[in-house]
Amino acid sequence: MTITAETSSVPGFVAELVRAANEVDRLTAGEIASLLRRAVTTVRDLREQAGIPGSGTERDAIVRLGVAAKGVAARSDENASAILREAADMVRTLWIVVDSGTVVSVKSSGASCSDSS
């Protein structure tokens, strides 16, 4: 799935995540899990478009969102709200990067960056 500025509903999805975070007590665990799964897909797609690789480790935000989606029934409303806000922030931030036309270039870990000015 390629998200483009012309056809995107990303800003609408961010608003949906924020609304859900503010009204988490009105949502079922299934609805929250569904939103988080959509966020995982959206973040992955936006990262790909921006050239940002995921690490695939437990420290990767996508992995954390996926784990949260699977265990949402065991989380408190406060915790679920925080996770939804985090998802909204990730999607919003990545959308700004992609919409601006910025492409991230990642150097291998063997390269060093030095400022010679």
C-alpha cells in the first residue's frame, strides 16, 4: 500500500486515534486492537516511503504496538489511552516527514560521522 498526499486519509486516521484515546472507556478491546493493528500497518508503510528501516526488535515502536494490540484486553484504560496517543504521534510525525518529501538515508554502522568545520 502506497500512501500519497492526494489520496491519503492519514490525518483522519490520526484524529480517529486521538478521539479513541480520549474516549477509551467507550471502546471494546477489539476496537482498540483493530486501531493499533491499523497503526502498525500505517507506520510500516510510512516508514518505507520515508526510507526509515525498522529494527524488528522489541525496542522497535512497530513491534511494541503489535504486542500492545495483542494484549489490549489486559491493559487498563489509562494504559490503552497512552498507547493510542503514542500511535497517533508516530503516524502524525511520519506523515509530516513523508508529506514534506523528506527521504531518510541510513548509513551502515561502520561509517562514522565527523564535523570538520
